[in-house]
Amino acid sequence: MGFGGLFVWSKTMKKVCFFMFLLCLNAASFLVSAESQTCPADLGGKCSDSDEWQGEFFPGIPQIKYEGPSSKNPLAYRWYNAEEEILGKKMKEWFRFSVAFWHTFRGTGGDPFGAATKYWPWEDGTNSVSMAKRRMRANFEFLKKLGVDWWCFHDRDIAPDGNTLEESNKNLDEVIELAKELQKGSKIRPLWGTAQLFLHPRYMHGGATSSEVGVYAYAAAQVKKAMEVTHYLGGENYVFWGGREGYQTLLNTDMERELDHMARFFESAVAYKKKIGFNGTLLIEPKPQEPTKHQYDWDAATAANFLRKYGLINEFKLNIECNHATLSGHTCHHELETARINGLLGNIDANTGDAQTGWDTDQFLTDLGEATMVMMSVIKNGGIAPGGFNFDAKLRRESTDVEDLFIAHISGMDTVARGLRNAAKILEDGRLSELVGKRYSSWDSELGKQIEEGKADFEYLEKKAKEFGEPKVPSAKQELAEMIFQSAM
């Protein structure tokens, strides 16, 4: 590089440095102003230094209502009609929709490659108890305007972590008391609660499977408290998501011992649930990886095997998340069916992933075909209560308007509602069931029944095989099955 090049480079770097200085100054100004504004979105009301909010959190958003398929209003339901009956149940009973507090009210739009993009007007830039209470008020207004009776939470999402376990519990109690107060006069309750055992550095090796016994004890204490507050608020389920219950390499891991420890942990949870009189369902949420390379509850089949091995199969059900199914190499329909036929389908985290993205993107479920297959499993299951459909989904990083929170949930609710309508249509049409029945009709024969009843041994089957000669194998009619399915879309 010559002198001229250096001169140009120097001038360029000065501009870059000055620009960076302005950015830093801007950020500093934002932080200062954020600290001082305790209710910046209060339109016309009095601003308060406490968690009391004097106005609406969503002043431009009306009560979301059903307007039918021809509606062009983005703030209305086109397919979800809560009181409409389909196959003997009201739509709201089929779904029991829930809002995920962590994505809706704690999601920032940040990702491994970029900083936060969302700054909701009620946020003051702090993680204080006062701010936590304000978020809880926003949550209840959101639920009421959306017409949803359920919400889900992690303990540390709704209340800040303290310097000690006692301080953390005190913070949680304060926020929970407000939630209890806000519930009065409404049907709103938690669909489920859970403990966040993955974010804090103490859980770097897991909670129930940590190599440190002190961490195991701390995790148990945190779960104990989270179960208590879920029960106190009338929650109907409690979830275990083992985000770091697994390993990065077996070279430094005693897998058998860790699995035994996790089983002891779950046994203690069952015992405490019964001790406090919590009648809710305990749910395990399978996920194969991310953040841990290999998590112990890889998929529905792995989780079912774990529960059987340790004698816990009658104490737990599964919370199936569609995006986790994708990461495990399955479809959501496969995971739901695996859970259902094992008697373990307890709840659905309604989201989806991106086939071109290799991580858990937690997108709102908007694929009609996938939603229809999901609802086929739910119908076969006879519903999903006391579980429901929790929207464990977040806005895209580029969606930054408060209105987008409503649009995303409306779109997700309409998609699965339309999926229910399609699944009911397929069931009532009968052609797909007839195709499947015809495909397996040979099993309705005397020999088929003998095999299914365990009355045909190998010697007998050899005799029958010689009588039959070479069997004729009919077509599976896959294209016809897909045609029938698509005709309902």
C-alpha cells in the first residue's frame, strides 16, 4: 500500500471511528432514557414509578373476534371460532390455546449473530421486580384481547434471579401474587409452569444430570418452588425440559450414572407433586440437541423407553414440540403418533422449523398440511386436555411492531383451527380410513387374528406359509392417500 492508499485508509478509519462513537453515544443515551422512563407507552395517563400501569399496553388493538374466512382484517380470526362445535367439542376445547411468556414478553429478536431488535414500549431496560410486574400486567391484557385462557412460563422469565435462592424465591413470590390477583374474575390460568435449569452458569453441566451434587440439590430446590407456584396459580401441568441434561462427549461422561440421577430427580418430583396435592400432569419435553450435543430425551421413543426402564411410565406424559421433532429427524406427526400410541400424548408446543435452517427457529406454525396431520393425531387421541396448544414460538427478528405479536398468534391459531376442520373433513369423508383398512385387511383373516392374539408360533406359521405359497403383495396406494389428503386442504 502506497502513501496515497494509507492517507485514504486513514481518512476512512477516522469516519468509521466517528460513526462508532456516535453509535456508542446513541446506545448510552438510550440506556439512560430507558432507565428514567418507567411507563413510556402510557398514552395520556399518569406515569408511575411503580409497577402500576395507568393505561393500556396495547391501546390500538381491539378484542380479537371471529370474522370468517372472507375477512381481510389481520386482527381478526378467519378460521378459529371458539364456540363452534366440531366432532362434538367446541374449538376452544380441542385446542386450549396458550401463550408462551418467554417468547412473547421476553423475546428480544437477538440471535447468535446480532443484538436485540425489539424494544417494547413498556420496557424500561431493567430486569427488576417492578419491571417483571409490568410484564405480567401486559401478559394478562394480551391474553384477554386475544381471547386465550392459558399461558406458560419459566420461573426466571417472570421474575428476576436473585443473589441467593432465598432472594430468587422472594422475587418470584412477589410476581406470583400479582398474577394471582390478575386472575380474579377470569378463567385465565397457567397451562403449565417450569423451572429454567439451563441459562445460569451453574447449569453448564446440566441440573438433574450435573457432575456436581450441589448443582443437583439447587436444581431440585428450584423445581420444588416452581411446582409450588404453578400449583398455587391453578396450573394444570408441569414441564421438564432438559436443555442441558445430556453430554458433549462420552469421553468425560458417566452416562449410566447421569441417567440414574435423572430418574431419581423425577421420582422426587412425583413424590413432591403428591405431597402438595398438585393434580397436574408432569410432562417431559423431548429434544435431541441444542444446546447440548446429545440430550437424554432425544425424541418421544427415547423418552418413553427411559420412563419404562425406571418405572415412571404412569407418572409422566410428553410435551411434543414440532420444531424439536424436526431436529430429531422426524415429522411432528410421527412424534405425536409415537406419544399417542404409548399413551403419553400430554401437550403440544405448536411451532415449526425451517427445513433450510439447522437449529430451533421456533416459528409459528403456518403450514396447513402439517397442522392437519397434527390435528388428525389429536382427534385420534380424543383431545389433549388437561394439556393444550402452547405457542412456543417467537416473532421473526425483523418483525418489531407490537401489533406483530397479535398477528403471529392469530395466524397460528387460524392455521391449526383450519387443520382441525380439514382433519374432521377427512375423517367424515372416510376414504382415507377405508384405504388404510383395506391395506391391512389380510390381518382380519383367521390367521391374522391368531398372530395378533399371540396364538401362532413359528412352526404353525411355517405350515401356513407352505399352504399359501408365494404371497401376493398389493399396492400401498401412497399417491391415492396423498391425493385424498390434499383434497381436504
